[in-house]
Amino acid sequence: MLFKKSSQLMKGLLMALLVLPMLLSALTASRQSAQAADNTDPVVSRIQKKGKLTVGLSADYAPYEFHQQVNGHDKIVGFDVSLAKAVADELGVKLVVQDMGFDALLGALKTGKVDMIASGMTATPEREEQVAFSNVYLRSPQVMIVNKDKASQYQSEGLSAFSGKKIGAQTQTTQEEVAHTVPGASVVALQKYPNLISQLTQGLIQGVVAEKTIAQAYTEQNKKLAMIEPHYQTDATGAAAVALPKDAPVLKEKTNAVIDRVTKNGDFAAWQKKANKQMFAGQHQSYLQKYGQYFLQGTGITLALAVVGVLIGTSLGTVVALLKLSSHFLLKAIGNIYVEYVRGTPLLVQAFMVFFGTQALGLHFSAFVAGSLAMGLNSAAYVAEIIRSGIDSVDQGQMEAARSLGFKHSQSMRLVVLPQAVRTILPALGNEFVSVIKEGSVISVIGVGELMYETGVVQGASFEPFMPLFITSMIYFILTFTISRLLGFAERRMNR
Ligand code: ARG
């Protein structure tokens, strides 16, 4: 009976879920045509209501967009940013820039996380099925970045030189497609440019397919690199355009008007010049002056993440431990399953699950909140084990003695067993804090600006992959070493 009812309910719900989007799109479509007349569309009115235009980009693409220290603060600059700013001005709103992986941009635009993409994106037919594109504002042919000592050989041999070799390209870009047309070569696709360049300089791959504008930037920064111009089989000239939501005819019109204006009146050329200059700005500054800020900020967030993670972890972990110790079969099972499941799956997977899962549930957590929640949920399983084994380590006789003195179970637990368990639990909890600090590095994948994330930023900004990693490893080491020393000290005092 109950089953029947609930299955009918499910059917009803499903129907509603299917019909609702249709109704909504019909509604917005009719609104669209009405609004186009008075010079607005759903997206423009949303932007104007918020008072800000959110632009998505992947800031690893100098001189289009890249991180730069401006007066000691990190800023995303480049001519894509200048263009976006001009569109924001046109709409009379503030500009907000959102940096993410290039392969995450289209999804962000389609789900309304960003209002437009200005990221040197080429309008391909597949992309045009999902989003709309403005007119093209910059063309750049595809070339290949190689190690300088091989450049003349590769240039004369042409594409056949790469047969049987590995070449790299950024994930989900037109460069990745071009790379696949190189006969006999196998393609290594990575999310961020600095990682491609580091594989190249280490000789793990032999070339990186890139647009000429980008290749020039890298070869000018890194004297060990050179650019060759192979004759690719496809005409894949990069043609940068702004990507827009499909239901935004007015936004598109306005964007095109801006592009038209700035390419004609010389503004765009000036932005390009400025971006090229900025790439080389600050060369007289020391490494620390240029990048110290990133590491500092990252360390702060890493510590904050660990503290919040451990707070959530210990509170939830205590509950889980009590579940595990419960004499009730179901509660015990829940506790056991939780611990086994969490300890048996990678934190990386859990972080993504919490990030996207909470979104699917309609909870729009920031990356930091989702990240610390993931850390907390993960840590809880380990803390639960620590607490359980702490309690188990107290001799059974203690509980029996307390009970025979007339204490209730809960009283004996609280007054006799727990105080003794704490002596084994506390040091182990300290170690857990140390591992939470290290494990937090995984959380960078969902875009939390912790130490590992900032390392990536510095790698991109400095065009150099190894040094930032080394510095980061030292910071982690100093953090964890100091904390475990302090804990050891506290432990010795407690034993006395
Ligand atoms: N033009 C290429 C494309 O559309 C690459 C763009 C990469 N942009 C970036 N910001 N990393 O696929």
C-alpha cells in the first residue's frame, strides 16, 4: 500500500520535473522577444539587477589573461580583461572576474555562474551548439613551442618529426584538436599551460601546440624555448571571441558594438601593447617581492582550512565514535559504514562529491565552505577511529569498577573512562591535525585559494614550474614540523 502510493508520488514528481523546464523555457522565450524590443534580455536584466558583470576566464594565457602583482596585490590582467571591462562599462555595471580551468568555462556559462567568457575562446561548431559567440576580436595561427636546442631540426623536418613522439595541448581547446591531427604523435592534454611547459622543458613531451600570441609570450620569457611554425593539416587559426549565453541577444549586440568600436579606434591595440608590457613588468623585483604575497595568502587559507576541517572533524568524529561504540545494532552499523566508506575512498573524490553534490542539492556553498566541509567529513572518520581506540585502550576493569560502585553506564563513561582515554586521544588528534594540513592540498581542485592553488598561480605567472613547488614544500614542512614539535612538547608536559 505504502509502496504503491510512494511510486505514484514518484511518478508525479518525475512528470513535474519533466514538464517544468518546458514551461519555463516557453515562458522565458516569450519574455525574450518582448524584452529585445526595450533593449534588454534576461541576461542583461540579471546583470543590471546585480550591478555586476561576471566574466569567466582561465588566467594562464598571457597576454590574453594572466596573474600579475600590481602594487603588491594579485590582479588578473590582459587584453581580455580590458575588453570585459569595456563591456561592463557599456552596461554601466562593475566587472567581476572569475578564474577557473579552461575546461570548466562552458559549464560555468551554461549554469549561469558567469555571464560571459572572455578567454581567447574560438567559436567552434560544437561550442556554438551550446553557447553564442560575439564577433572575432583577434586571430592568431597555431604554432608549436619546442625546446630551443631541437628547434631548427623540427622546423626543417616539419610535422613528421613528431611521429612517434608526445606533444602536449591544453585540455578541451582547439589546440588539443590540432594536436590530434599530427600524424603518429600521441597527445598529452593538461589543464593548465604551466604544466605543459614544465613537461616540455623536462623532455617528457617534445612540443606544445599553442597560438602564436601565447608561444611568443613563453619564448620571450624562457630563453630555453623556441617556436616553430609547422604546417598543420587543418586550418585552425585561433579566432578569439566572447562566449555568451544563448538567450542574450542584447548582450551580444552590445558586446559586438564594443568590439567593433575598440578594434577600430585603436583601444584594442593599446590594450595589447599594455598587456605585453605588463608581462615583463616587475622583472627588476626579487622573487619574494613578486610572489611572496601568493605564498603568504595560500598559507593562511591552508591553515584556515585545516582549523575548520579539524573542528568539524572532531565534533562529527565524536558522534561517529559514539555510534560505533553503541550497543544498538543499527547505530553501530551506521558508524561502521561511515568510517569504512570515508577511509576507503580518496579525499580527492570526496572533495568533488561535496562540491558538486551540495550544488545539486541547491546549497550554493562557496569553494572554501565546500572544501572545509569535505575536509571535516573526511577527518571525522579518522577522528572517530582515534576516539574509539582511545576508549578501548582504557582497561575494561575501570568500567566494571565504576559500575560496581553504583555509577550508571553514561556516568562511568564520562567520569572514569573518558578522562583516561583523553591521554591517548589528544596526541593522536594532534597528528590528525598535521595530516589535515597536508591533505588540504587536494582541495585546490575545487578552486579554494590554498597553498597548492597559489603555487599553480605562481607557476603560471613566473613561467617556471619547479621553484614554486619547492617553496611550497618547504612551507608545508615548516608548518607540520613545528606543529608536531609543539605537540610533542605538550604531550611530555601532560605526562608529567
Ligand atoms: N583558442 C583556443 C580555444 O578556443 C584556446 C584558448 C585557451 N584559453 C585560455 N585562456 N587558456 O580552444
